[in-house]
Amino acid sequence: MFGTSMEKQSVATSSSASSSNTTRKKKSDFFNIIKTGKFLRSSSSSADTGKGRSKSSSGKVAHGFHLVEGKAGHDMEDYLVAEYKTRKNRELGLFAIFDGHLGDRVPSYLKENLFRNILDEPNFWDDPEAAIKNAYSSTDKLILENASRLGPGGSTAVTAIVIDGKDLWVANIGDSRAVLCERGCANQLSVDHEPHTERKRIEKQGGFVITLPVKSVKDPQVAAKRLTTEALERKSKDDISCIVIRFGG
């Protein structure tokens, strides 16, 4: 999720090409920041809620969208991008959904900036996968550096770039999904980033994740003592240091 360290997450990327000689797997995930450029025919994707449809100028790509505010009792936190641009005489279809959490500042920021960052990567045309991953990482870094302005929230993201109506690059982070429907079959292109899968990934790389029930302990010093005692009881032979910081009084 954007708004958390990308070092602890992986950006899934995949591609699908229309040419018959491509052998790459039909999966590709990446994050983008939208860059101001020449619009072709764009839908009214700036609305926070609503619906719309449009086609690219070549007629090779068409899209529709529908946004509905939920009943959770808070303002709309979903944002989308659905537009067409030309770059280097290539036609680009840019599509994205950003699902915000704890406010709409981060998804709004992604809507205005993610595709721009991707397209500004110097190697975008030669190595889209690397460019997308780099842009996702740099965008997340900017969000973290501006946390005081953007607030404590975050956002998932799923993006798709269609090049000249035939090459598709898809990327995601979090649990927003991209699904490819082909010949009557629905295939998920994106990879959900969920707590249990992220835990497995961390442990596979030699790390560890622990959760201990300390919520009922109000005294931080008592909580710290309990944690060190727990470590000793589990036969830890290393030095043990623990600091517990309590927020909210």
C-alpha cells in the first residue's frame, strides 16, 4: 500500500502483447503518476463519483467506468484515472483505481502524480517493467516525506497502460485487482498484497513477524517487562532490550 515503506512490499508487474510471438506471462503490475500531455478523447474521469465512457482516437480501445460512494459513513475515498494521451507518436491509454484508507489525500495525490512519474522514467519505452517499479518506489518515498501534509492515510493502486491498442502493462499494490477477460474466461492479473501473504514473503527472506497481545497493559514499563520476560521464557540467549511507546494518553 502507498504510504508504507516500499522496502517491505513488492510491486507485481506483468504484460500482455497482441503479437503472436510473445512468450511473456500475462501478468504485469506497475504504478504511475499522470503527466500533463496532449489528450485524445478523455472521459469525465475527474469526478469523485459518477460514470462515463469513451474511446481512443484510433478506435482501438474503449472504456467505461462507474464510481459509487459506499455506506461506510465517510467521504468518498476512491479515485480513478481513465484517459488517453500521445507520447513519441504512440497512443497511450492510462487507467487506474486508487482505494484510499483513512482519508482521500493519498489517493488524490496518486491520481495527479503517479502516471506522470512512470512516464517520466527515462527507460519507460525500453524497459516498462523497471520504469514502473522505480516510479512506484519513488512515488511512495515522496508520499512518506510529505506525511505531515498528506496525513496518516494510504492507498492501494491498480494501474493499466495500453500502448497503441495492443500492448498491455498492468501493476498493483495492495488488494485492488486487475482482471483480464478473454474468450469467456476471467483471469486475475494482479497479486493481492494481504497480511498473510506479506508475512510469508518476509519470513521467506529471513525476517520474522510477531504479534503479542499487549493492548490490555496500560503501563508502558510493565508492557516492556512482559515482552522481555516472554523472550526469556522462549529461550532467547541474546541480550534483550525493549521500549514500549504508548500513544493517546
